[in-house]
Amino acid sequence: MQERALIASIRHMAGHGPSALRVSIGDDCAVWRPGTGREIIVTTDQLAEGVHYPAANAPARLLGARLVGRGLSDIAAMGGEPRLAFLNVAWPTALPERWCLDFLRGFAAETRRWKTAWAGGDVSSISGPAVASITVIGEVPAGQALLRSGARPGDLLYVSGRLGAAALRNMRRITPRLALGQALRGRATACMDLSDGLSTDLHHLCKESGVGAVVEAPRIPVASTLDRALNWGEDYELLFTARPNTRIPTRLADVTITCIGRCTRRASGVRIEDADGRCGPLEPRGWQHLG
Amino acid sequence: MQERALIASIRHMAGHGPSALRVSIGDDCAVWRPGTGREIIVTTDQLAEGVHYPAANAPARLLGARLVGRGLSDIAAMGGEPRLAFLNVAWPTALPERWCLDFLRGFAAETRRWKTAWAGGDVSSISGPAVASITVIGEVPAGQALLRSGARPGDLLYVSGRLGAAALRNMRRITPRLALGQALRGRATACMDLSDGLSTDLHHLCKESGVGAVVEAPRIPVASTLDRALNWGEDYELLFTARPNTRIPTRLADVTITCIGRCTRRASGVRIEDADGRCGPLEPRGWQHLG
């Protein structure tokens, strides 16, 4: 699809936003006024042909929606409310117009669904595989962002939903746990989203918090197999910790919550305990990313 | 270069920022507290191999710096102060480690130079040409952002620096006009940066403001030829307007300022007048982008 036609389509689909968004596409920057006493949270993500999806028969509309979902899942993990989304695409001119428009429609629909203004972006025509890049900006009451670094030894370890479901149907629509993340403000001591697989993500959380952890395998809410629940990734559920005396309901913001273990001192490492009480190291076997 | 090694390098180089940046690389989002009474401004840009620079012998360190410069130039055009930068790269594994590290070093040094915190990003290993994507977040006193839409008939038209210089040495380091943009707050009625060439960018400004314009060719501060000054692009100077009774010094924030014409009623279109007073339409012959 030609760059100029792409730009015209994006201008048509994007830019509708809340009144706090004073300026969007058409100026050098988007201009937005955060609420009083708020902190800004920012995340970026990418979707590359041949890496995150196969080159042939990739469902464009779903991919556009998934890129938004992945960005919003990071906002959810901080307990934030999404506000603005920006889309950069570097696409080969040979990509069919229908594919491009479907991707953009999926992106636009998903931002609307989660009340996030599509506030800008950039278009480049390249000669190689398609790359799309999202930035999402959200806000959170100052000092209340859920960080990865707040867990302490003795905290209990929880996950939302069921894990390993993505392995059953990899190209699912993502439901970012925004309402859950917001409900966890003031309750969770640490939180992150499960994008790389529980085994890898738990290591990240423990490292940032300076703790160890023990996961009780029989308690993990498994959608298919334990191996997939631990290592598959792409679940976009929340992994979080809370003090043992904090009441965490088994259902919160319409999602099932399961206690799967506890935090320990750092020196104990990250371990998994089977039904017979045998304990071994939980190796990080999921994906590796920047953060 | 391997993804894991890239991530380690980025973690090492990035994340150092002002205390208002509470959290950066290592968590799901960066967390940042804007100043009281401030609006947030956001811009994104891309740099693609084979589009913005040739595949062979591309000077990596300069490219990393230029990507920052292009983002900051948009912040300058709004009269803003840059705060956070995010870098997404989709790079082929075959890119030499030295090239990647030089690009990252150029990016890191340029963010430091302009007191902007490199606060996060994403890394993907792809099979095609390199694509890098930047998001810059800045702030501006609420209501004082310099928009493209504020020009009125009768306003005078100004540019900073000399135009067409990029044509002489295309792969220059970019000096974003941040101090100038900030000095223009409360003085300029509209402002944008010259990235696509004066002829094209003036059309953008006129369209957003709903005005026409007349440029007096002999007044344009030409670095090489008039054609290059009008159509080459990549100058990253500021184009702005001010009421005729607003005093605009010929030198502001260490940059030469030149009055090159005036705004007219929309119906008159965008025109150029030669030394003999002959007037014709100024066609947009520069680049076309999203905004």
C-alpha cells in the first residue's frame, strides 16, 4: 500500500479522543493534560513479521488488536488507566491495501474498546518484513503504580485467570487486565503481566524485588499442561504479590485469582514444589525481553 | 548482534534520569511525574535502513544521534522541554555488534546532551532491513504549546537559521531548536519544524491554521540554492508566525531569525513572490508525512 494512502487512512481512523487530548495528528506532537496528582506511565512494544507472527496468512485485524492488547497489558500491570496510543509502521509497499487497512482497523477498534485515544504515529515504506511499533501512555494516582520491585519475603504469590491458554490458541485476542490492575492498587505489593511465561516472569519479579519464591505446582491454574502454564508465555494474565494479611478475593474485577505460592528470602532462589512436597529450582524457560 | 546481548547493552546505557523518573527499564512501564500545571507532549519517529539511510556504510553513531535529534526537533517545535525517550529496534541478527553498539551509544549520548532520560524500549530480531523507532515525551506549561493552527491573516512568517544546508551535507548531526522554541512561547502564534522542506511544511501550517501565505523569495536565508531551501527538507529549523506588532529579534536563543513573508486569507493560497514582485503558487515539493 502506498505511504500517502496509508497516511490518509490513519488520519481518518485516528485522532478522536477525550477532551484532555488537546492536539493529536496534524501537529508536531500530541498535547495532553494529565489529571492533577497523577503520574504518567509509558510502555512500548513491537510486532514484527516472521518473529511475532508468520509472514503468510497473518490475520491483520487480529494483529492490530493484539499490538494494542500487549501495550495495554503493561498499563494494566502497573494498575494504570490507558490514555494515549501511538502507532509507528514500517511496511513494505507490496503489502496489500486490504491487509494494511484491516490492521489499522483492528488497532483503531481496540483502542476505542479500551477508551484510549489513538493520538499519532509515523509511517515508513520499507523493502523488508513488516514492523509495527506501539507506545501507550497511561496515568496512575501518584505513588500508586504497581511495581515489580515491591515484593517482600513472606508475601503471597497470585496469578489471575488460567495459564497456558495461549498455547491452545496462540493467535487469540488479548484481554488486558486493566480493571484488575486498578483494583490491586493499595492491595498488591508487586505486580507484572505474564507475557514471557510464568517461569521467566517470576524470575524478573524476584530479581527486581530482591526476593526468592516457592511456587506450589498443584495450585497453578493450568489451562492445558503444567509445562505450558510455566513456559509458554503470551497469557497476559497478572502475576502479583500481597502481604499475607491482605485479603485477596478468589474473584476480583471478574477474573479468578489463585494463590500459587509465596515469596522467600533471595538466597533461597526461585523454586517449584510438586504434590509430594519435593522442591527444585524453577528454571526460566520462557522468552527474554527488555522489560 | 544477539537479542540478549543487545538488551544487556541497553540496560547498561539507559535508565539514568532525573528523579522525577521513578521507574524505567526493568518494569512494565516507565513511571514519571510531570510538573504541576504542565501538559505532556508526545512525538514518534522512525529510521529505516534503505529509506532514511543507505544500507551500506551507514554511520551508526550518527544515525542513533539523528533519531534523537528528529524526535527532539518536534518537541522544540511545540516550545517544549524534552523529558523521556524510548527506543524500539527491529534489527537483523546479522548486524555487526560494533554497528549496533555504536548506534546505541549515539542514541544514549544525544539523549544525555539534551537532558532527556532514555527510559525504555523494545528489541526484536528480524530477518529484514533495520528499523528503529523513537518516542519522545516532553512537557510545556499548560496552554502554552506552540501549535501549527494558531496563525492568522496578517501574521508575519519567520524561519530560523539557513535553509537548504542539509542538501550540502545530508548526514549532519541535528541541532534541535529547543531553546528557540521555548523562547517563542507567548511570542509565536504558530510554529513547526522544517523537516519536509519549506514548501511542503508551509502548506501544512497554512492548512492547520486556515490561512494562506506569501513568501518573498529574496528574503529566504538560502544556504545553497533557492530550490534546495524550498524543497530539500531535513533542515530542522523552525518555521513560525507572530503578530506584526510582536517584536521578534533578528537573533534569538543564539539563532538568526529571518522574516520571509506574511500570512494571508486562506483563499489566496500559498504563494511565492520573486525579486521583481511577480507572484505565483508555491507548490509543495518536499516530503509527505503523518504530522
